[in-house]
Amino acid sequence: MKKLLLSYVIMCFLMVSVAFAQNVNVTGKVTSAADGLPLPGVSVSVKGNTSVGTQTDANGNYKLSVPATAKTLVFRYIGFLPKEASVGTTVNMQLSEDQKLLSEVVVTGYGTQNKRSIAGSVSTIKAEEFAQVPIASFDQALQGKAPGILVQSNSGQPGAAASILIRGSGSIQGGNTPLYIVDGIEITANDFSTLNSGDFESIAVLKDAISTSQYGSRGSNGVIVITTKKGKSGATKLTYDVQYGESNLPASKLILMNTQQKLDYEIANGNPYGWSAADLAALRLIDTDWEDVLYRTGKTANHTVSASGGNEKTTFFLSGSYFDQTGTLEATALERTTGRANIDSKSGDFNFGLTSSFGYSLFTNTDENNTGIASPLNAARWANPYESPFDANGNYTEIYSGQPNGLQELLENSRNRKQFKGIGSVYLSYNAPFLKGLTLKTNLGGDFRNNENSQFTDPTTATGRAQTGGKGSYSRSGDRYFRYTATSSVNYSTTFKKDHTFSVGLFNEIVKNKIANFGFTGYGLGGAFENEAGITPGNATNGFIPAVTGNGSINALLSYFVDAKYSFKDRYFLQGSFRRDGSSRFGANKKFANFGSIGASWIVSDEDFMSSLKNSFLDELKFKVSYGSAGNQSGLLNFQSRELYGRSVYNGISGLLQTQLANPELQWERKATFNAGFEFSTFKGRFSGALEYYSSLTSDLFLDRQLSRTTGYPSLTSNIGELQNNGVEASLNVDVLRSQNFNWSVNASLTYNQNKIKKLVGDQTEIIGGGVTINRIGESINSLFLVPTAGVNPANGAQQYRKIDGSITEEYDADDRVIVGSTQVPYFGGFGTTLSYKGLSLNTFFSFVRGNKIFNNDKSNVLNPGYYYDNLAVENLREWRNPGDITDVPAFDDVYEDGTTRFVESGNFLRLRNATLSYSLPKSFLQKAKIDNVKLFIQGQNIYTWHKFQGYDPEISTGINNGAQYPALRTFTLGLNFGL
């Protein structure tokens, strides 16, 4: 018995010894071929045996015990080409970045996807494309960077948000603004002025139904997903970025009269001010350029410091920044301070983390986009050149025409906004050990904004003199906004029968918005105080009773949705989603609605019949198609569907007054979108691009339905009408030259979008706006609707018009109006090139817009001879004077009509948006000083614009230049990037 037991022990020992003898211990290090830096998290496995594998640590090292029969190791890392090596005791590996188009990992919705598997339309923009752009509101830096996204700078005021459309306007009265998501939390475009774009890692633009499906109704106008920087395991890295620059006013093509021209014009048309010869002689010695008076050279300073690092368990990213920009118009500026902390950690089966950003900004601004005489931006156009801002004693002058002194209005009155901004989220996920592939996750986030607005109106200014007996006023208001988002999900993914991969996620989400505001305006300012302390206490007799305002509102969105993905052989992909959204804004009968989408993609290049092409030049070819629906609620008031009452005062007695009728049938705008296209990469990633076609139809549009006059209400917001957008997008990236020291690449994107109204209210074929636009079936929204001009009659100087029947008349008739162009942009895009030699790099980028029309009301204001007491355009010097004169400017005394095609101009432009020349010091030199990188650069923004628009800038999102235009800043900066 003892012998048998001994024999059994010896046999077991021999078996264990043989088993260990069959394993080989392999060690090594994995680094990047580009810079030699270690790569943490690289997957190392045995080819043909995926159960044996490991990952590299924070320093790129790994250790793996493999069977003696193993012959090959496989190294895989996201964004790098996979590589194989023979098994040995020491196997070091260098991985090269994957230049193929479809290797990119994209943050879409509530997770990440390899671009290879995405069935929808997604464009990505990397951080380096906007990291050095000195723009206070980062959204303006997206212009031309991706197909399908139209970015138009509404204003050059520091901190002003841009207007963004993704694949055209999908609503007439509802909102068309895309959804902005920062680390899973929704923000608004106005919030970018209190965020540091230097913290952003990448941008993903989601454009079709399947890619935006996880955001449901919030994403009906497209989604811009912003991912901020995360820490990476390894030694702590410190960076410091600094920029200094100057901004200048672009030249206007609408030329105004100088002193000699204006005085001669006045004398030729009756001498309205009755100037004597002595007056004229004195005035001709003055020639004030009001642009020089009101505008200045703006200054920009930007400082950012950050730290990142961690270990295999916890990583962090910290940053702080200071941004200070003065506008080109006096007394306009933005000063901003921000901080960020992102932390991610792992503990067993749990993953948790925090993203947070805090910012404070002071925004000093002025009125714009109006026709008010007190607007300093209009004073720059309208003030006479023979008048000066100051008299001989240094006091502000009184302007002859009654036009306020623009400099006095600008410097003595003030408008400020102080904003505190906080965005934060925490997440917790659990990888269930009892079922591989099952993950539970909860994400809680909040977006807090507190604005404090103040406005001081000096009693000595024209605006102040017009208020309560010339006593001026002081206003202060505050609004507090909070949005919280709670998202819970259960996700499961599995691979079966080797080639089949399936994942599904079940989500519940609650979004709640709450806003409250309060404000007052006090009158009768006195003393040296420019705040509340200067207000005269009001009573019933002195007329200085303050005006008080206050309001509050709340709305919420409840969603349940499921998202599923399936792939076969990593070649065929199928994705579908279903969502049920409920909104508090809709009627009692229509709060909830169902939406869904489905998409498929096919890696055609992996098929056997493509092998000959893959062996010669083709890397990857992907075809994709998707269809789906989404709802839209943006643009509606929080209680748009309900019966509302407000306070009314009659004969000194307060009471309730119904202000809105109920509409329990008010429901979602529905947008159905079809998308199809292909993506390709050839010659080892040197030539890549994409081409897509899309078609979307918005039904149940929000439109005002006319009511019977006997109801006491003119209209009721209802769901009526249809609007369609069809378009084509193309993008191209080419590495023209690629060598060890010299590289040259070019890129381009082009979008064509056709916007068309398909249906309106009842049997109506058109809705004429109150201004110069019309909405008509078969045409794009907000088409320009004006009477065509037909020249000037040389016999009498009368403006001629073309009637509907084609005949010519001198009588203006609004019934002769026709559609003369669209304010919607049909063609837009951008192109650029990058040249680099060793550490020297030159990058240029152009953006363009073509095919839209602009109504130039600003031009109309300075062409109207009825305003000849203020300055006018030089064009008026060509006005008809004598019979036989051939000109395009009518006689001085002709009836002036502004609703004509005379003021319609092309919106076409080509802009050198950005040019950057940079130099990075050699790493071999820096390593001796233990410095990671040093880069010096000089950059220009909005350097030059080619256009024919008579004004400062044709980039006008509304298609109507009312006046008081604050053009985009033309900025040049010097900068330094420093890293340890």
C-alpha cells in the first residue's frame, strides 16, 4: 500500500514537472515606433489561443507564461497596427500608429465604438486642430472642419457663441441648435465662453438617426460630443501653454462719405443745417474717422497649466486656465478663469470616476444686430465725419442731428455679465464576475449656471437723458439655472461561435431643468455711485419707483431606451435602437412618443473578391446605411401646451388674465432620416475619404394656426407642416508626401444641402413673414421675398420696379414681390494643408460658403437720402441729378423703398480661417534637460476674407444684416507649449 502511494506521488510530481517544462516565461517591453515611449495596456496573447494573454503595465512591460508549443505572440493596441513576433524568453516590440481610416475609436453616445463598426454618420475632430485657436467661444473653431456642420460666427464680441446647423434647418418655429454634450452632460452654446477648450481631447459630430439615437429627442438636430482629457498611467506630466495676441477690425466694403463729400452732398440737396460759408470752412478742417474713435486693437492673453498621470489603478488630469480678451470695440471684453479635475479609478470589479469643471467669466458687451440710434456700433456708421467726439475743452460733443455721441454712449454706459459655471458628473460601473460581459453603470451629472447681469445708464448720455427726466438708471438681474441628468444602464456583450459578437444595453434617463430669475431697474441716479447706492428712493410722487421682474420655470424629460449591436466576422455590422421619450412640455394626451432607428455596415474590402485590390492599393472600403426617427421639443416654451394665466391690473385692481389657450394635442416634431455612404482608405492610409447621401423629413412642425378673431387669441401653436433636407457630404484626406523628415498632407470637405418646405398649415401654400422673408411650399425656409428693381429712369430719376407680369413701373407695389434667393446656405466646407520638416510645421485652413443671399439692411440705412442729416454711403454721390443721367441711384427726392432687391447681396465668401507656423525643439536636445516637449508658434485667425458683400463680414446666420454688426475678430498670436 505504501509502495502504491509512493508511486502515485512520484507520478504526480513528474506530471507537474512536465507541465511546467511545457511552459515558457516570456518578458519584454512594448514602445511606440514614433517616439519610443512605453505603451501601457497593450494586449499580448498567443496566436490561436486567446485564453493565454496579458497586458503591459504603466511602463510598457509585460510578463507572460505560454505553452511550449506556442510559436507566435500577437500584440494589439487601439490606434496602432497589430504585430506578431516569434516566442522567445525576451520579446521587445515597437508598434506603429494605424493610419487607416477605420481604426479610430470614437466616443458616440454613452460609450465608445471603433469607427470600423459604426453604421451611422460620425465626423471626428481632434484636439490639435483647435487647441491653439485663441477664440473665447470654442464652437467658432469648428468652422469647415467636418462635412455637414455649418458654423457661422454671429458676432465678434469676445465670448459670443456661434450659430451651428447640422445638415440644415429641420424646424421653422422650433429650435435647430444641436445638442452639446461634455463628458455625458448637456450644456448650451453660450456656456463655451466659460469653458477652456484646451481641456478638450476630441470632438465627435453625430449627424444621422442611428448615431444620435441614444440621445433621442435631444439629438434630433444632431449631437456634438466633447470628450475632455484623461490621465494616463505613468509618471506625472506637467504642461504649460501661453499665448499673446492682437485683434483688429476687418475693412468694410460699404464705404461712407468723408467730410468734403458729405458737406458737398448736403449743399447740393438743400443745406439742411443752414451752414454759412464760415461754418463750412471750419467744418472742412475736421474729418473724423469714427471707426478709429470707437474701435481699437484688441488684446488676447491665454495661460493654461495642466498635470496628468497615475498608475494602473487610478489616473488623473488637472488643469487651470486664465483667458483675457479685449474686443476691437472699446469697452467690450471677456475675462475668464477655469479649473478642471478628472479622476478615474479601478477597484476589483468596480470602476468609478469624476469629471468636473468650474469657471468664472466677466463679459463686458454692447448692443448689436439692431437699428437703434443709441447703439455705438451704429454710430460708427451714421455719425457725420465733420463732427468730433470731444470739444476743445475735452467734453463730449452734442451731435447736430440728434444722433447720440457713440463714444459717450459706449464709455459712460456699461453692460456686464458675471457668470459662474459648474459642470460635473460621477459614474460607477460594476463588471459582474458571475456573468462575463455584464456591466451595470450609473452616471449622475449636473450643469449649474449663475448669471448676474448689470447695466448702468449714465444720466449725461442720450439714453440716460431719455429716462425719467434725465436721471439715468441702474439695472441688476440674476438667473440661476440647473440641469441634472441621471442615467442608469445594464449592458451585456458576448462573443459566441468565434465569429459572432453581440451587445445590448438597456437605459433609463431622467433630465430635469430648472431656472429662476429676478431683476430690478432703479431710476434717478445721483452722486458718484454707479450701482444700487446711486438710486433715488422711489415713491408715488417723484416717479422713481423701480421696475421689478421675476420668473421661474421647470421642465423634465423621462426616457427609456435600448441599443443593440451585432457583428459577424468583424465584417458585417448591424445596429438598432428603440426609445420612448416623455416630455413635460407637451399636451396631456401626447407627452410620450416612440422613436427607433436601424443601421448596417459592411467592410467590403474584407471579402475574398476584393483580395486583388487589397494586395495592390486598397486598405479598407466600408459601406453603410441607416434609417430612423427622432423627436424635437427644442424651441417650445416650458408650458406651451397648457392654459396659462398672468397678472393684470385694471383701474388699480390686480386680477388674473388668461394669456394662453390650452392645446392638449400638442406633440413632438418628428424627424425621419435616411443615410447611406461609404468610407475608404488606400495606399496604407495615404489617401482616404468618405461620401454620404442623406434625406430627412420633419413632420408635425411647430407652426402657429390662425384662430377666429372672436376667441380673443390670434393663433395657437400646433403641429402642422413638413420640411425636408436632402444633401451630399464628401471629405478627403491625402498624404501627398510622407518621409522620415518631410511630410505634406491636404484635406478637404464639401457639403451640399437642399432645404425645402413640403407642407404648411391646412391648404395654405405660403406664410408671409413680417419682414422681408416668406415660407412657401417648394422653397427653402425664410426665402427673401422682395420687389425686383429695374434700374433708374434717366428722364426723371425715379426708381423703377418690375411687376409680376414682367412690365416696368415707377410705382412700388408689395403685391409684386417675388422670391429672389434663399437665406439658407446650400454649399459650404473647408480645405487645408500641412507641411512639416523635422520640427518645423506650417498649417493653413480655408473655409467657404456659397449660394445663399443676404438682405443688407445696414446698407439700406446709409443709402436712404431721408437720413441725410447723418452720414451716408459714397454710393449716394452717384444719385440722379439731371435728365439724361445714367445711374443706379435714384434722385434725392424720389420715394425711398427698402423692401426691394436693391439691398440683396451674395453671401459667398472664402476665408483664410487659420494659419499656424510652429517649431518643436528636437527631443534629443530636450531629453538631456528632462523636458518632454517645447513648441513655439505664431498663428493668425480670420486672416483674410474674399467676398463682395458691402459690409464688414458676410458670415450672417440669419441672412439679414439689420445693422450694428460686430464683425469677427482678425487675430494674430504668439504662443509657447511646454511639457515636462
